[in-house]
Amino acid sequence: MKIVVVGAGIGGMLTAEKLGSLGFDVVIYEKANSLDEMRYDWHDDVSPVVCEELGLTIPKESAPKRSWTFCSPYEKVTREFHQDENCPDLSIERRPLNKMLFDRASKYATFIFGKTVTSPVLEGDRVVGVVVDGEEVRCDLVVDSAGAYSPVRTNLPVKLGVSSLSKNEVFEAYRAFYRRAEGSPTPKYTNKVYMKHLGELGISWTILDHDPSQVNVLVGLVGGLDDDVLEKSLSFMREHNPILGDEIVRGGYKVIIPVRYPATMMVADGYVAIGDSAFMTIPLLGSGIASSLWAGDILYRTVKANMDKGVKDLFDKKHLWAYQVGVYEKFGAKHLGVDVLKRWLLTQSNEMVDWLFESKVLSNTDLQKVASGNLVTITPAAATEKVMGVGLKNLPILLKMNTMVMKSHKGERIGKRIPKKYDERKVSAWERRVKALYR
Ligand SMILES: Cc1cc2nc3c(=O)[nH]c(=O)nc-3n(C[C@H](O)[C@H](O)[C@H](O)COP(=O)(O)OP(=O)(O)OC[C@H]3O[C@@H](n4cnc5c(N)ncnc54)[C@H](O)[C@@H]3O)c2cc1C
């Protein structure tokens, strides 16, 4: 049986290796002309736990991430956030990570570079292949790993019910590494992250890289990043961070990251979406490398379990559904809750964000949890402590925050109640309950 992986995304490459090892004929079509041209030339933060769990080698070029300093919109308030000392995130270089996944997948799958997939091929309600540079390629399963605006997912007929991405569910981000300004002293805070920077719906950061001659900059906005806003953010950061020089060393362009809960429908007959194409990033931060890798492993275990049971129509939606259940159980349900939190945070006034950081109503543990895609928990003891800390005058705000925290936990509970077996009626009812959370 033939499997086509569209795009050599992170999860797609792991899936190609694993499904190839089960004996399928796997081909990956990647629009970049070579491995070196593929995606970004920078590094990203990833929890090392995923590599340990999946037996992947951590590229040796990686470095432990330093603690962050959260800044309120106009840097009126700064708040240090300490990484979990026992297991700090790692900044992993993309290129060696891609190379490692490529080397592993190449043992079982064929990569075809310089080929762009433009749409799916359908027979009735079944995906039976893709169009590659104008030619139809037929297969038994399409694994869609082509990122947020995958042309396969976006060209599927609406009646298949596969989830779509709206404009306000993406983060358009400018990322660049600048040469450090010559002779600039090392600042007190080296990793500054601005929440709702300049009052806009997004985040920015200025980080002194682990290579201290470079400064890592990001400016990201929900819905789209205008050049005007980008210029204002950059000039603010230059003023407040004298380390930031003018010369771009890496990156220097805009990219798209989905920032919403995972697709509530990521499978169809003959089709499965993975990674950004199924919106698997942590909604608050846009980190999606770990979840894409986990998803690749879940997809492999789903197919293998069905093969072991002797299932014939392996790639029917009803059998692929167990993959989506696995994704929701592993991280999707938590991401639902984090999305509730993110939407709430972004609608708060600048003064409220100042206060949230200043009052320390969010503890270091709370911040650690949110940053890793987990939910804040307010125990009765913690609630008392928070009330004592903020004073009775601010009780109404604390109560509002508590309501939001409870709603985020409700989101997680709904996510976990995903129907374990595919039943159209039950699945539609579950999707309606998920969507109701965000109305
Ligand atoms: C600025 C930025 C910072 C980030 N920081 C982090 C971070 O710190 N930590 C973290 O975990 N994640 C981070 N992410 C998110 C992370 O990059 C993704 O979630 C993760 O890589 C999974 O994406 P993907 O592999 O599904 O898709 P992508 O990385 O978008 O890969 C899709 C692949 O498909 C190919 N492709 C696209 N269209 C076609 C087509 N039509 N035909 C053929 N090939 C096609 C592309 O060339 C690409 O190789 C960041 C993303 C960005 C943009």
C-alpha cells in the first residue's frame, strides 16, 4: 500500500520513518529544493522530554534555554520567570533536527525535493491522492504535513468536515537574528518577552542568543502583522535593548504559526493531518515541534494496532479516528484549555496585564505550567495566598481570573471526553461542545 506524505514537516518525517518501517511504500513530496533549503535557519525551544520518550538523539548544537523575563505591554513591569531547573527547555537548531529526522526517514521512505503539491485528488468522499506539479499521484493514504495553510487541507470539500483555520487563529511573526550592537554591555535581563507588546494582540521578544554575538528577535501578531506595527515594535525594542544591532544574520522574514486548539476533525477516508496542518501548536506560544513528533508516533501506533488486529480498511476515517483520540489524550485536551486562557489574556487591558505581572497573582509555577502547554490550577490554599497577596480591593479581578481558570479546566475535560470510537452523531455533538467554549 502506498502512502504520500505532503511536506517534509517535523511530524511528517517521523511518520514516514515509522510507517515505512511497517512495510508501506512511503513517498514524501517537499517543495523546497533540498534539505538545506528546507524551512528556517534558526533554533527553537523544545522540551527534551519528547526526544527521550521517542528515542530521538538531541542534536549536539543544542543549548539549554535561560530563564525569561516577561514584560508588560510598554515594559512598565518586568517579571522574571525561572525555567524548571531539573529539565530546562533546549534551544534546538532546526537544520540538524531536520537532518536527523531526514536520515532516519530515508531508511524507509523516498524523499522527492522541489515538488509542490497543489491539491488533493478525491473519489466521492475519499482522498485517493494528490496533484503534484500538475500530475495526479494516487495512493492509499495522504499524510498532510504541509503546515498551517496546507493546500491539501484547504482544498478538501467542506462536507468532509475537516477543520479549517480562520484569520484570527494564526499568528504572523517576523523572526530575525541581528548582530549584537558593537561594544554593548550585557543587560540585566537577557531574555525579554513582551506580552501584548505596545497594546497589540501579540507578543514580541528580544533575546541575547547563546551565541552572544547575536540577538534573537520576534514580533508576532494574531491575525496578521502590518509593516507599520513591525517597525514600531522594532524601534521600541531597539530603544529598550541597546544590544540590538542593525545587521540581520539569520531569518528576517514573516512566517505563520497556528495559535488555536487542535483540529476537531483531522482525519477523513484516506487522509490524515499532522503538525501545524492540524493546528497542534501550544495556543499561547506557538510551540509545535514536540506535539508534531508525538503525533507522528501516535499515528504509527494507531496503524500498527489496527494491522495487528487484522483490520483491512486501515485508512478509513473510522480507523484513523483512534489517532485523533490519541492526540487529544496526549496534549490536545490541554491545548483546548490553554486556548481559553490565551483568548482571555489577549482581551485584557494593558493595565490589567501590568497588574497581573506586578501583583504576582500568577506564580512562577503557574507561568511554568502555561509555557509548557499545561493549565494553571488554583487550589484552595493557593487561592487564599493569592487573595492575601493582592488585597481585597482586587478581589473582583481575582474572581474573574478564577472563572477563566475553571473554564480552561472545563475545556480540558471536554477535550478528554472525545468519543473513543468514531460515531458521526457523537463526534458532531462533541465538536459542538468544543466550539461552544469559544463563543
Ligand atoms: C517563528 C517561529 C518560531 C517557532 N518557535 C517554536 C519553538 O520555539 N518551539 C516549537 O516547538 N515550535 C516552534 N515553532 C512552531 C514549529 O515550527 C512548528 O509547529 C513545527 O515545526 C511543526 O510544523 P510542521 O512541521 O507541521 O510544518 P512546517 O514546519 O510548516 O513544515 C511544512 C513543510 O511542508 C512543506 N510544504 C508546504 N507546502 C507544501 C506543498 N504545497 N507541497 C510540498 N511541500 C510543502 C514546507 O516546505 C515545509 O518543509 C515556531 C514556528 C515559527 C514560524
